[in-house]
Amino acid sequence: MNVMRIAVFSALVLAAGAALAQQPQIPTLQVCNATAARGEGVVKIASRADSTHTGTFRVRLEVKCDPASGYPAGTLTFAGISMSDSIVQGTITSTSFEQMTSTGKHTPTLYVNGRCQADGVRGCRYWLMIANNKRAAVQGTPDVVSFLVFDGTGKRVAYGTGPLADGDLDVAPTSN
């Protein structure tokens, strides 16, 4: 009887540990359509600021899909990360683009993911979404940026979602 209780307890402990390590599910992207995105801007999130964090990060990118090869290429950096509840503070740099696609004509939205590099992070992987809500010279709804970064064990090391407080990000419109 004690052996059975120990076995059940051990199974519950293992299951609980696995459940804690499970990361949020990100939509699977497979299509690298003929799209491109470029620009830079600062996102400020008031709820992520405290006495030691500004609640800001800067995104800088120039990416495109090559319709001939079907693979994305370019540069992407999250810099000046200073947000409460993020392990990584400073800079995260993309080292590869594994998937990229965009959709929309009036507010084109970009989705991209891949591998990255950050101090102290092994197995760095990122996911990014940008909603291009306005053109640079037009007042209106700010562009929105959302990013999520995991280490190789599935632990979240940085994240943020908010409107651009400064700058402009341009995502090429698509008909799909």
C-alpha cells in the first residue's frame, strides 16, 4: 500500500513539474509571403515601470521574405529592455528568422519567430507581432508591438506588449 502511495505521489510531482514548465502556445506560422517590415520605435508600458525599471524597450528591424527562396532574412533587435518582470534587461538580438508572414491591407500585421542571443540565455527563442496601425506622417492609432522570449528550457525571460510611444514601424500590406 505504501509503495502504491509513493508511486502515485511521484507521478503527481512529475506531472506538476511538467505543467509548470509548459510555455504559452504561439500560433504556428508556415508561409513566408512576399512581405517586408522596417523601422524602429520605443514602446512604453506604464505598468512595467518601477523604481529600477523605465517600463520601456526599443524595437529595430529590417526584414523581408524572399519569394524565390521562401525564407525570411534581415535584422531584428530589442534594445534597452528595462521592464519589471523580465529576466533579460538590455538587448536581445535575432540570430535567425524561422518563420515570417503578414496579413492585412489597412492595418498590416507581421508575425515572425526565430532564434536569438541575449546575455546569460541559452537556447534563446523569440516570437514577435507588429500591428502597423498608421503611416509615419499621419496621426492615428499607434503601432503595437508584442514580443515573447524563452530560454532553452521553456522559461520566459522577457516579454512586452504595448503601443509605440515614439518612432514608426512599417509593415508592407498584403491582399490576404
